[in-house]
Amino acid sequence: MAETIKKPSYLQAVIPLLALIVMLASSVYLYGEDSSYGPNQIALLIAAAIAAIIAFSNGYRWDTIEQGITSGISVALGAILIILMVGALIGSWLLAGIVPTMIYYGLELLSPSWFYAATCLICAIVAISIGSSWTTAATIGVALIGVATGMELNLAITAGAVISGAYFGDKMSPLSDTTNLAPAVSGSELFAHIRYMTYTAVPAFIISLVLFLMLGLASHSTANLDSLVAMQAELDELFNISPVMLVPLAVLFALAVFKKPALPSILVGALVGALWAMLFQGEMIATLASSERGVFVGAFEVVWSALANGVSISANNPDLESLVSGGGMSSMTNTVWLILTAMTFGAVMEHTGLLQKLIRGILKLVKSTGSLITATVFTCFGANVLTADQYMAIVLPGRMFRQAYADEGLDPRVLSRALESSGTITSPLIPWNTCGAYMFSVLGVYPLTYAPYAFFLFLVPILTIVYGFTNFNILRLEPQPEAEARA
């Protein structure tokens, strides 16, 4: 029997979103930074159920809704596989000493005469290498806050430099989960998305470095760098630190430059990292291997485990131990869980007409490419404020605006850059957002206090909007032959 479908009302479209906002706000209030480890997923599923109930009242059958969910989730499957492979790569690169080597050389850049700029640059290098702004802030960032305290420097500026560098590195890293999520939602490709992000991220980062350098030149202090020197020394003791360790990184970057697909490229990077661990980190592997196994079998077991479950390396410095431990495919399961539930909610909203009803009002205000990009940026920022979660600020606006960008003839990379330039990057500015709360918890500086100095977080959205209105670096879809023939 054919379905008799009623069009949803604005009230029906708003109810699931309001329910989600209330549940996510309650989740953050009750669980804080742990809200993304289960509570937010439950909120998303309940909100999806509310949307489905409304769809039932409008005449939809369950099999139609289920097909929509399956179709919606399938959009993210490529990103999910990449995210899992990124976990394997992080595990092998930690064990191989690749990430520790990048951290070691990054610390070499620190100098009292340009402390703020060096802080931003060091955090960028670390975040690119590990693909996590949170881990960067919680480890190197905390160490640099401690150095700034000892030097009697401005902690708000230091926190702004830490976060600016960490988020630049996060956006430029194929290891980042949000950097994988944005192209998955928009329909673009990971490495193409990263290359396109450089047009806004790199100028914003350079301007930020200049501003931090200007602020730093006004500060005169003799730094006590003992803690960072000790961290370098322990890195050198734990791992074989050498420029040779950077070869797997060069391999991955070469694959990206030659535009090879992301999934096999990251797999190659992970396997090269595993090989490097076997060749150059024998002492580290020996300390982790089971004494009951032979040398080769024990080493093989450690490397395999690093790909699957990451590594746990003991160090005298707790911050260093946190920095060089982790990774593995299993470390990405919570992110995958969150993506699946977010895509489920978005799919139900989209395939039952509720999302289209919401976006129709916003799109009435859109008159040009610039206004469409501006609407996307402010919608993502609003989602960060209302849902308190950067993943929601990428997935929901991405699902809302995807068709509008296609109708405008814009390349999916334009949407993925707009999502990243606002959904991820503005999240640490909001005190009740999980990112803002997390940064406050690890750095000890309130988000509204460091916000004026988090230059990168403001510059990227501004440049994205300016590019839209000036039509600079805006990619458009090539006309299809059959469309040209019809024209």
C-alpha cells in the first residue's frame, strides 16, 4: 500500500532539534568532558526516535525510515574506515618513534625571545603529528603553561597560542577525526579537503604567528626551560631519535601530494611505521614484548598489538607518558560510535522532510555564494553554542546545507572547508562546549579569558567568509556533458 505523506510543520521540525539541544545540554552539565563518551550518543538516538515518531504521524512507514538511516550512515562509511586506519597509524607511529621524534625536534624551536610564537609553532607541529588538538593541549600545552608561569608571562596569551597552534595542526593532519568527518559529511575527499583548507588555515596561522611574535617581543624574561629539556632527554632515552624516523611521514605526505586515495595511503603509512618500529626501536619493543615469546615472535606481537590497540609506554614524566601512549584502531571506536549516532539522527531528519523544513527558512536569506557560506559558518557556530559539541556542529549543518551547495554548483570542498572553519575551530571559544570545557580543565585558563588571543580561531572563519563574498578560491563543479547537451 502506498504511503500517504503529509508535509511536516515548522513545529514538528523544531521539536527533535529542541529535544536534542536539551539532552545534550543536560549531558554536558552532568558528565562534562566525558559527555562524548556515551551520553551524547544516547541523546542522539533518542532525538532520532522522536523524529521517527513525528514521521510516523505524517504517514511514513518504518521500512522507509530504516532505508533512510542506512543510506545516511553509508555516507560516513568511508570516513569511518579512514578513522579506524588512522588509529592503527598512530599506534605504529608511536611505537616506531616517529611521533616522539617530531615532538623532540619541535621542542628545539623554543626560545625565550619568541616564547608565544614558539609555543604556537610547537603545538602546531605536535598536533600535525598526532592529529589531536586535545592531546596536544593536555601534554605539550600544559608543559608550556608551566614554563610561562615560571617566566611570569601572560597565561591567557600562552593559552591562546597553545590552542591556535593545536587547532591549526589538527586541521592540517589526516590523523584528525574531525578533519576526516567534514569531508565525509560534505562528499569531498580527505586529502583534497586538507589541501583546500590550506588557503584559509595557512594565512590565518602566519598572521597568528606574527601577532604572537609582536606580543612576545614586548616580554623580556630569562626562561627556565628545565622541564622541557628534561622531556627531551627522556624522549631521547626512551626512543631512537633520528631524522630517519621521519621517512614514514615523508612517505605519507608524498602520497598526499600525488593525490593518492586516503585509505590506502594511511594504510601504507601505518605499515611503514610498523616496519620502522621493527628496524629502529628494538629496545622499546623488547621492554613491551612478552618474555615467554621468542625475540621475533614477541616483536611481531607488539607491533600487531600497536596497530590494533595502541601502545602504553611508561615514562617518569606523566605528561610525556600521556603524549607517547595511545593509538590503535580500538581508540577510535568511541568516535565511530558518535558518528554513527549523529548520522542516524541526521538521516531521519533529512529523509522525513524535517531537515528541509528547518533549512528552508535559513535559505530564504541566502542570495549569493558569500551569503551561503556565511549562513553555514554562523549555523555551525550556533550549533556549537546550542549543542555544545563540535561533532554536532559539523554533522547537522553538513546535512542541512549539502544539497544547497550542490544546487549552487559548488564543489563539495567548499562546504567541507566551511564546516571545518566554523564547526571545529570555534568550539574552544564557548565555555560550555565540550572543547571549551576541556581546554579550561587542562590549561587552567577560562575560555573567555584566552579567547581574545586565540587569533587563529577568529581568522579562519573570517577568511572563509571573505573568500565567499570575493569569490576567491571558490571551486565550482564542472558541468556534466549530458547537462550541457540538454542546455
